[in-house]
Amino acid sequence: MPLDSRSLGAALNENLTLHSALCRREAGAFVQALQGGEDVLVACTQERRLFVELAERSGLTKPGAASYAPLRFVNIRETAGWSKDAAMAMPKMAALLATAQLPPAEPVATVSYKSAGRLLIIGELGAAEHAADMLGDELDISLFTQGAGGTMGFAGARQERRYPVLGGRIESLTGWLGAFELKWSRNNPIDLDLCTRCNACLAVCPEDAIGLDYQIELQRCKAHRACVKACRVAGAIDFNRVSETAVAAFDLVLDLRATAAFSQHALPQGYLRWDGRDAKVLLQLRSLVGEFEKPRFFAYKQSLCAHSRNQKTGCQACIDVCSAAAISSDSQLQRISVNANLCIGCGTCTTVCPSGALSYAYPRASEQGVRLKTLLGSYARAGGKNAALLLHSQQAGARLLGDLGRAAQLDPATHGVPARVLPLELWHTSSLGLELWLTAIAYGASQVWILLTEEEAPQYHEALRSQMAVAQAILSALGFQGEHFRLLHSRDARDLAALDLDLRAPAAQGVSRTASFAVQVEKRATLELALEHLMAQALLKPDAIALPALASPLGGLLVNKNACTLCLSCVGACPASALQDNAQSPQLRFIEKNCVQCGLCVKTCPEKALTLLPRLNLSPQRKEAVLLHEMQPYACVRCGKPFGTLRAIEAMLGKLSTHSMFQGAALERLKMCSDCRVIDIYSASDESRINDH
């Protein structure tokens, strides 16, 4: 498609010069632009490497640098130009270029790793030695034998022992890059440190219980002990050796076993598995020596966390969804604990967190909000209509869209990415959630789609689907027609035809007036701003919108007044200040806007009198403290001062009236306030005292 530099420049408020061969005969113009000191944005990613090399040769960046700060790239060829809608793609190109010109995310705290190259290889000994040989001498390698070998094509250990070999039963393997810890039991009669691999024990064993990993299969051994005699000189075999636990530290782990040592979807960094075929795994290991840093992707505010109060567990959505097993419950501190070394930065925990206690830090929510406003605003100002926001990952998602663009260029049956579909690249597709999806709708998007590939853990799919059900329920009840949220699934080129069809879905109804608010630091504040704007634009005005119970961060609370005694334990358990008391009167009050539906109040209530009500209340009262329950106060029988509720005192008297410790005056004291109770005890003549003799 021929580019209209004048129209595109007008949309971007810039004077643009059209180049047709910037990466070839016009490369001098690119170098000149760099030397001018201005930031340069290249709207094609195919020749990224060439442009970086040109910057290096010009002395503007160090050779080998991954990038040059004033030099950035955006792909408008496969995502806009190579499409059957290319003639209508100018607003989309303007939006993509305007977004790419935004400053990079502000730096955040980092997480450091240090690896000296201490590598543990776990597997059949022959295969482990073969892998060690392929890795060369750069790594300090130890092997942990899991049998002689055979299944991977390597029949046992070699006679020459080049690497330390460990053996026994593995009890645990924990840690991450630079900090793995292996615990195992030395429970085999053959000490691999003393063994000289002379094979004398194998020759004399009548049961063939000793393999070429030089360990005894105790199930087959019949206690002839001929091997002990054969090994008298080396003294490596001792059936009376006491089993002991050993611990060793490693920087890297290569696992050759069929079953991984870790059960989570996202394996720890520095732990790799190898099937004996893909040499990329071994090359990756060799690159993991040195010091490394990654952003600390999350921020945690315990004061907002709805996980635990008073030994009761409420919300644990982040724990359940984490694919890296990086989040756990800290029962002593009544909070969650996030292991930054295991965190992979997917951000799904921040998406499912109802209170905003966990937030995504790199980039921050406010920075993502600026990207959304710039992308959608630029598209609309350039004349674009019915924008569909397509969230995709930087790796697999970007490759799929590139493949789809190339297919549209070559295959008449392939449409390509439509002109109204605006791709937005993310570190991880599940790092944006409900509040930013609704914000995108408020900013003018008609739909929000998420492209999922095989990168995402299975639980992410369900988490996103549940959150989308909440968002769709809100928009549908407000009268906005159509499907506004959808998950698109594509594995690779096999699914391009289905993806091509999905991207041509009809537009849904959006807002008539776009919002101007900025995304806030606090998740709930952003959600409220988006909801207020959508409710103001609503075509329907229901009193309340029922929401799915599984994932709703919004809702009310029902109180069984016949069961509630106004003990107010729920008030102390509420982490969001949604439940409140009244210092002047026995009352339970509730601010629905604050409720995160964590369920801590329900689990804390001793009378089981509370029930969550997932919904969006559209009445103005949702922001006010409304009275849920009140009760007549109970007056002290001695001084008349109110000190409890009538129902609570009566319930206590009924339960304790038959107890031997609460008879006569003792039962009567339960009707008194705390001050009068003490006075009555010390003024009663028949009371026994500790100082009586």
C-alpha cells in the first residue's frame, strides 16, 4: 500500500519525509537523522539488526549493545500495511506510531542473580556424561545418577571419570538461578567417591544387581556380598553404612528425567530440561554464567491485602493463579509472601487481585494508561472508527501477527489484521485486567481482545475468562450491544486461518463520548473512574447488575438479622473498611463501593449470618455508609450504662446459665458493664480473695 506521508504527518502533527529504501540505498538519511540528536522511530522491524549496526558504526552506541535508546522500532507493515484493509489503515498507522513515540517505562527496582556456573545434571549416568561433554569446560559440572542408562541411547558410565558423581535418593530440589539447593540421602552401599570403576564388583555379582552407574539395586541383591570381597582394596562397598542426608548448592540444573523436579508451569530460571535432541538448551545453559538482573515486576501493599485476618483465610486468588509458585501464604504474618526470584513477571496475580494489594510495577498502571489513551485517541483523531484493542505478547503473539501479515500478502484468501484492530504489545498478555479493559472501553475502544498462545499457563486462560465475564456482564446490563471481550487462541501457523476469521468479528457498541480521566496508581480508583464514566454513558439504568460470583471484585453483603448478634467481629476482619460500626449505637454499616468480595467477613462471623452478594450497585448509596443492621443496646443492671446488645447478652446468658461457674451472683454479673463487674466482685462479702488467709 503506498503511504500518504502528508495525511500521516497531519495525524501525528509532524512533517514526514517518505523513504522507499531506508534500509538500502537511503541508509544515509537514517544515519543523518540519528546524528541530528533526535529520537528516531523506525516503522519496520525486519531490518532491526541492520539499523542497530548502522548506529554502532556511526559511533552512537557501543558495539554489541542490545539497543540504542533514541532508536526505537514499531511494526506497521505486517500489522497494518499487509492487509486487505490497507487502504483504510492510515488512522491505525498513526495510532501505532504515536504510541511507539511515548517515552519508555520508568525504571524500577531490580532482582539480581549471580551464577558461577556450578551445574548439576540429573539423569541416567551415560546420558549425563554425554551432556556434560557437550557443554565443554566453561561450567563446573556435577552429575547425579538416576541409573546406568539405556532409554536415551547411552549405555552406562564411561571408564574414565571426568566429573564428580552423586548418588542416592533425591529428597528435594529447590531454588532458582544461582541459588539451587539439592538434598539427597546417601543410601547406597557403593560410595561413588571411592569407586574406581574397575568393574570387579559387576563381574562377581551373581544377580547382576550392579549396573554401569556403579550403584546396587537393593531389590535384586541377595546378600552374597561377593562384591565386598572384590572391592577390598578400594573399600568402596559397605552394606553397613548408615544412610545420611547430604546438601549441596548449585547455580544451574539440567534435568534429563521424564518428570520434572518442579510441578509448576513456569519453571525456575536456571532450571532446564533436555531430551537429548535440542542443542539450544545446552547453549542456553552456557549463557547463564555471570550476573543478571530483571525488573521487580510487582508491588505489594499489605494494608490492602484481603488474604488473611485473625487466622482466617479470605482471598487467595493470586496464590491459586501463579504459574511460577512464587506466591505463598505466610500464616504467621497474616499476609502473602512473593518470591521475587521466582516471579516471571506475568502479572496475572495483579489481574485477579480484587483490592489492588498486588500491582504491576513495570510498566506501571499509569504508564499503561497513557499508552491506551494515546493509541485510542490518536486513532480516533485520525478518523478511525470502532477500534478493537488486541493485546498480545512480545514474543509468540508478535510472531503470529507477523505470520498473519505475510499470509495476507501472499494468499488471496487471508484477510490479515483488519484496519480497526489495534495491536498493543505487552510483556505478558495477562498483565492487564478488568479495570484497564473497562478503561479502554471508556477511552473509545469498542472491544478488547487478548491473543493467547502456548506461552500462557492453563490457569491464566480461566482467570482471564472469569474476569471478562464480569466486564461483559457490566457492559451488557448497561445496554451496550455486542461482545466486547474475547480470548483468541492460536498456537502457531496451523491456527492462522481461525485467527484471521476471529479478527474479522463485527464491532460492538462503544461509548458515545470518550473519557478523559487518567489511570490511577490504585486499582480500585481506576475501576471506579471507568465505572462512573460507563454508567454516565449507559443506555440502560438498572438498579443493580448481578455479577459472576467466581471473580467479581464488586458486590454487596446480606445480613441474616435473626442470626446476627452485632458482635462486630466482621468489622475487625474487613480489610477494605467496607464494614463499619457506630461508636454511639449498636449498628453495622456498609460501604458497598469498598467491598472486594474477599469473604473474610463471612468466614469470621461466628453466627454464619453473612452472605456475599456479587453485583454492581448503580445507586448513589453504593458510596455511602448504609445501615445493614442495628439492635437495642443492653443497659448495665447496676449503673444503666449500655455495654452490649440485647440479643448478644441474652444469648450469652442462655448458653452459660447451666454452667457451674455461672450460678447466682456470677450469672448476675454478666448483666453488668466491666466497671460494675469489678466493683461487685470486690464489694461482695461472700467472695474468696487471693489474699485471704
